[in-house]
Amino acid sequence: MSSVVILVLGAHDDLEPALLVEGAETVAVPAPKELAAHRDRFSDTTAVIAVTDGIDPDDAPDWAAALAELPVPVLEFRAGPWDGEGAAAVAAVGRGLVAGFGREALRRVVPLFGRRAR
């Protein structure tokens, strides 16, 4: 098991190469209710990075509630920009938000968050 799990939340046709980061396990989770099926992945995990670019904004509260139940720290990651004022329900239940740096930024966030979460 990896110490960091990247959860790609919402609708995604495939996992883009930028979401597959060395040192992390990447898992696609299409709906909040399906997160519970992955709980066993978190037994040896120190942190979760939740990629939220694919979620419907109306579903953000459901995602936040599901992620709040995880036994590990959660960081919201958005490849696209965030205006700093819109809803960030996932970030509110986690350790914050990284936004606007593109998917390639995951390569920098994974080792940083993995160390800091311990």
C-alpha cells in the first residue's frame, strides 16, 4: 500500500497519466456512495488527495460528508483555478486546497503531503 492515495472523484473517462504519480496509489471513485467500498485501502495510508475537478458542484456536500468519514487527512486538489470565494466543501472537511497549478502539480504535492500528514 502507498502512504498517499489519490482519489479521482466524479466522472472521468480514464485516468490521465498526470494523475498516476509515483509514490501514490490512484483510485477512481465515480460517486460518493462508492467511497465506502475503498475503506480497506486506507489502513496503511497517511493521507488522501482528493482530485475534485470531475465532481458536480451540487454533489460537493455529499463528497465532503463521505470524505469526512475517512480515518486519514484529506487534501482537496483542483487542477483548474479556484476564485477563493466559491464553495470548497471538500477542502472544508480536510486540510485545505491546492488549486490552479494543473495536474502536473500532483507530482509535487504527493511527496509533500505524504511527509506532512504523518
